[in-house]
Amino acid sequence: MNLPQKLIEKLELRKQTNALRSLSVSHAVIDFSSNDYLGFAHSTEIFDETHQYLVERNFKTNGATGSRLISGNHILYLEAEKMIAQFHQAPSALLFNSGYDANVGFFSSVPQRTDVVLYDELSHASIRDGIQMTAARSYKFRHNDFEDLERLILKYQKEDTVLYVVTESVFSMDGDSPNFEELTALTTKYNVLLVVDEAHALGVFGEQGEGLIQYLGLQDKVFARIVTFGKALGCHGAVVLGSEDLKTYLINFARSFIYTTGLSPHSVATIIVAYQKLISGTTAIQQLKHNIIHFNQEKHLLGLKPMFVFSKSAIQCAILPGNEKVKTVAANLQSKGFDVKAILSPTVPEGQERLRICLHSYNTLEEISALMHCIYGLL
């Protein structure tokens, strides 16, 4: 059957603005685009240890067989949630199938009709989608602008209203972070509930890669943390960290948790083994930090600093306005063997198109320097 005309017109508009997305397989040699910050996704050691972990526990099933509330709640789930809660110094942890599922499940069920959600304007699509599904009112505040946030808190704070403030510890399209000491002081002052997505901070911040909130010692000032495993942990799934009561609530009301088949034993075992690597200590974390420092030094030496968003994370973004321009530069980099992706509008606002460069523990200093000199030569 033919696609409806309205949908064809939307596709045509994407083509006209040079913003049409498509799937591709990268053939570039050097990875500067994936979220595999520590190389865990390609680790044969983690692969082999996961298999051994399952064999030792006599787990030989391929799937969960059902939702966790029916038949899918195998013992590995309980082991994983206990380990993760302890590692993150949280009262409880609840595993979800993905970061998207965790954010949609949390934000669609926790804020109630009389509540208000105040979220950073650059919050991830999964956060926004979850918020749109709740009956609570929601308002965005300017990116990392806590004066604007305080204005909204004062405007909407009422006796029967619970206020939720939502942000990310590392923003996925900018790589920057809020000032959490200032933010937690503000949320504590007004007794509002802070929710932080730590997707791109796990494995990057802290001696054991525990994330930015914990690295700063602010975990007790955060109502809920959403931590996902598809980035530095190199596997699949996510967890909501919070109180035991919050965990019980999500089990009963988060539809993306209730109405989906659970993760397979193999998926959960991979999460456990990857966390064991963080707990036992991995040199990859320190190597990643060293590479981030080197990248920022190269940026400064070549005079490229003004075009980059300020970031001390593994995500580094160079603003090159215009879909055509940034696609051309990215294509040139890819032809030289650097896997760097262009981020186009409408994924980011028009005029904020960019090169998104992801750094990894396995990138060499020579590769990073060569990339930066190549960017310099293309501008």
C-alpha cells in the first residue's frame, strides 16, 4: 500500500532542508562517533566472562519468557539490582530494558495531575516524551540557567503541588554539565525534587566511573537518578536509582516496565560483568580522562576552542551552522578515516548544527591530534 500523501510531504520537506535521516554502516577506520567510551562493547573479556557467568549458574535460556511481573523476573535481576544499588550508594535500583524505557516509564507515571515538572530546554527526547505522557504541567527553563529555574519555581510553587526539576549530568548533544553544587542548593532551598539523567556520565566521571552526581558526593540530594548502560557500559538496559518506595511505585505504575518482556539472562549477566569491571578497577577510565585532557589541549593550541561547546566529558561538539556545511565537513573527515558524525537540525536547533566527536579510552593521542589538525585544515 502507498504511503499517505501527508507523510510523503513530510519526507519531501526533510529532503529539501537536507535533513533526511538514513541508516548507514560506517567504514571509517577510527571511531570518534560511538558512545562506547571505555571499549566495553568490543571487549572479548567481558563477552567471555558473561558466558562463563551464565554457565556457572546453569542459565541456558535465551529469553526472559515474559514481563518481570509474570515470568521474567529471574534471579540475575535481583543480583544485578543489589550490586548496582550498592555501587551507586542508592537505597534501591530498578532495571528497565533501555534508557528510553526508563525515562518514559518514570516521567509518565511519577508526576501527578497537580504537580509541575521543570526541565532543562536541552533535555533528551526520552525525557520530553515521558513528560508529554503525564497529566502534570511542564515548563522548560533555559539551558543550565538557574536564575530562570528559580523564577519558575517561585511562580509554580504551591502547597498542594510537588515540583520536579529535571536535568542531565552530561548533555548528549553538547557534552556540557550543570553546576550541581548550585543546583542542589537551589532545589534544597525550595524543597523540590531533583531528577538527573546520568546516561553519559557513567564510566566517565569518578575513580570507578560512578557518575558525576556520586563523584560530587551529592547522591543524597537527588530524588532519582536514571543511569543507562548503552554508553560506557557497552551493553543494554538502564536503571532508576532512588528510594525503596520509588521502586515499589514504578513496579506498580510505570507502564514501560509493566507491559514489556524483561531482559534476557544474557543481557542482565552482561550488565553484572561490566559493573564488576568498574568495581574491580579498569585502566580504561584513566586513559579516557587523559584523552579528554589531550583533546582540550589540542583544541586550545589550534585556536579551535571558540567553536566548541565547553565540555570536560567524552562528548565534544563543534558548532558549524547549516546542515549542508556540517555534512560536507563530516564527509571529508570520514573520507580521511575519521568516523565523525554530523548532527543536523531538527535534532538540534537550526543554526546549532554540529560535529559530534566522542572520545574513547582506545583512541590514541596521535589519532586525536590528527583529527584536530584535519578539522583545522577544513575550516
